[in-house]
Amino acid sequence: MLTHLSIQNFALIDTLSLDFSSGLIIFTGETGAGKSIVMDALALVLGRRGDSSFIRENAEKCEVSGAFDITTNLATQHWLRNNELLSDDEPSCLLLRRLLSRDGRSKSFINGRPVPLQFLRDLGALLVTLHGQHEYQSLLETEGQRHHLDTFGQLSEFVCEVQNCFQQYKTLQKQLLEKKNQYQQLLQQKEFLTFQTEELAALNLQAGELEELEKEQKRLAHRTQLTEGIQFVLTSLDDEQTASALLRTANAKLAHLTEYDEDLIPIHKLLDSAFIQVKEVISSLQHILDKVELNADRLNELDQRLSQAYALARKHHIPAHELFALHQTFSEKINSIETDEKTISILEKELEVSCLAYQEKAACLSKKRKQAAQSLQQLITEYLQKLGMKGGEFNIRVHTQIENRMEMHGQDKIEFWVSTNPGSSLQPLSKIVSGGELSRISLAITVVTVGQDTPLTLIFDEIDAGVGGATAACVGELLKRLSQYHQILCITHAPQVAVFSGQHFSVTKKIQKNTTDISIQPLSNEQKISEIARMIGGATLTPSSLAHAKEMLEL
């Protein structure tokens, strides 16, 4: 709930600091005194768009701060925690601040930290509900009417089940569409893919084979140089007076000498290793020489095979070493045509099952809505009689549209119908209701759904406009009832409403030396009597009006 509001240089307010309690908080004052300015300031700190017109004349900036107790508002705590804005020292307290400069700049703060303006709007939706002429318009929209019915019927769990089924259906539907599109594309390419695959299959290139072919081709293409060179090396290593023979002789001699000097043993090992390595070199060179000599006629075969591979690579605009992978890709695409047919069949069955699950949940939700509608329309009709619409009737129509209708919130179209006068036929709420009637219907709906939402701060701006007497008293009673669950801030001209206040503020406009200022003061019990008397009988207080006011407050 709102615990404190601080305003500086906003409209006609110079400096203002207000502390609020829970319950019903009433603002009264003469017409034109500026009662709505407080609500405008609160709206500003909750993210409403603002410009320099809000700034008090001769001031460069205005500032509005609002403090809230969020002990029971778990949604707000969760939002703050997710955005790393929850106060570690006082997690149950929230401070919002908004600055507007004459040059049009705006700054927003949450718990002392600068934030985007949208953050204030997001929090505002979790903290405060404003009931004014603009906000009542949501009651005329199908979405708003559905929300009120679902809230009254406590149907959020059923709505959530329908939404989950809907999301699952949409996901499967998207997967099926994508798979069908993929299947059609592959089907159109099947003949081409088959030809390309057969062409690559004829080449029958294996993984890593191209590199081996290129290596072998290079060897055979230079077989003369290789043969001559290797033979020279072999001659140098393996004749009687060459390295191999000399190493053999030296190795034997050194082995004999190790008997006389142990320090020669590691040297002998090195020489022995060198001798072994030379023998391995000779063996390896001989093996390569044999391959070169034995495969000399294979060069033409290699040239032809590599030429085919390079030609296919150019055709497909890829490096030759990627031909094997391309063959695999084409083969997989052809195989996937058959696989996709099976997948499509499976998805179609899953989609059918998902549709049936959605329809089952939606049918259950429709049944619950129709039951809730009967109770809600009866309660609203009863309140209409008390709120100045004698003989009025409220009706909720739940139209379930099954064919070709699958929506996030179910298959129902919710419509509120009303008759505000005896004998008048029921018509859609949007066609016949005046602003005053709409505000009272909204109040009735809010009252019957009370206790089913997180405690909030509810603001009612002149909800009693156009009514008086017993009807205004009923409005006051309903607001008092609401205030047992929510903090209520209400601007009123009706004394019948004001007498129900737990906290009462008087708004006055003062003009001094060509300067206009608005003052808002909390009233004591004695001051309440005087204010109620003023509302009853005008500026001049009389014993009669004071007595009447006192009597109303004691009722």
C-alpha cells in the first residue's frame, strides 16, 4: 500500500508531504480546489508520460516520490528481485521517484537507483489500480469482461491449463508446417538429388581418399626423380664402404672397448641406435622405391580419377576434398524424404491429440465460466438496485464457439449486457451505459471480486458523480467494504461517501500575491465534522448542518 507521497513544484503544488494509512482515504474540497492533482502526481511517479506543463510556474523541475509497503505484495517483491532492485536492508519497503525538467528530460528511480521509465509503469501495474473514466473503458472490451469473470470465478488455474494446451498445439502446428514445407521442397528436388547422388556414387570417393590419391599421383608423377634420388641414397648408405658398413665396423669395435671402460657404454648405445636408424632408413627407402617402380603404370589411372573428382567439385562449386561430405548430404536428403513422411504422420496424430486435449480443457473452462456468470450477474444485479438503478438487470453471456476457434484464453466470447431502467431491454454494456453508470457497475464488480487479488491501492476519482442520497451512501458502504482488503484513495463530492473515511484530507486552493497554491491537510475528528457540514450546507456552517454532519458520522 501507499504509505507516503512527497510532491514538489508539481502543477499548483509548491511542497507537499502526505502520510497514508490503510483503509478508506477520502479527499474532499470545493470544486476546482485541485483534488485530482494529487492523483495526477501519483500517476506520474507510477510511469505516466509527463511534460513541462506539469512543472509549477517559475520552477525548473518538479519531483514526486512515493513510498509503498510491499510486505504482502509478493508479485512486486518477485519483480524487484528479478530486476535486482529489491532493497536488502528493507525488502518490505519500496521507494519510487520521478523528476521532470523544464527542458523535457525525465528521470526515474527505484529504491534510489536510476531505471527506465517503463520500469515505473511495470511496477505501477502491480501496485495501484486507477478507477477513472479512461480506465472504465476496459470494462467495455471483451478482454476486460473476460478478465472480470475469470477473476470472480477464481478460474486462473483452468485458464492456465487451456493456455498450456494452446501453446502445445501451436508448437506442434508450427513443427508440422515446417516439416511439410521441408518435405515439399525435397520432393520437388528429388529427381535432381537422385541424379546428383548417382553421379557422386559412380565416383565412389571415400572419406580421406582424395588426399591419398593426390599423394600417390604426386609420387608417380615424379617417379624418375624419386627413383634416382632414392637409389643414390641407398648406395650411399648400404655399400661396403658407405655409412652403413662404417657404422657396423665402428659399432663392433666400440662394443669391444666397453669391457675396458664403462663410460663408453652410453656412447656405444648412441652409436648402436644410429646404426639401427640407418638400417630403418634403408628399409623404408627400399619400400618406397618398390612402390614407385611397381606402380609406374598407375599414373594415368590416377590422373583420370582425380580429373573426374576435380570436375565434380567445380560443378558443385566446392573444394574437391568436400565431395565425400556432399555425397553424404545428398544421400541423407533423399533418405529424409521417406523419414519426413513418417514424421509428418506422427506430428499429425500428435496435433490431433493436442487439439482434443485443448477442446477438453476449453470445454471445462466454458462450463466453469457459465457457472460463474450466473452467480456474478445475480450479485451485480443486486448491487444495481442499491446503486441507483432500480429495476436494472445485469446479464453475462458466454458464447462458446467451437468450430474453427482455438484461442489462448479458450473458446468463449464473453459479453456483458445490462438494462439500467425497469422495462428496458438488455443491451451490450458498451452501447447504453453512461459514465456514471459505468463507474458504479465497475465498483460493484470490484466489490464482488474483493479478496481474490493481492492487496493493492485502488484509486476512485469521483465515482459518486451524478448520484446522491441513498445511492451515494451505498457507494460509501461499498468503498468501506473494499477498504477491508485494499487501500482505497477516493475523491468525492458526496458527504454520504466521505463519512465512511478512515483518513480524511481536505484540499484547498489559496491565492496570495498573484500566486496560487494548493494545500492538503489531514482532518481531525472535529475537523471532519466541519468538512462534512460544509459539504452538506455550503461554506457557511450552521448548528443544523454541524449536527447533521455529526449524526452522519456516528451512524
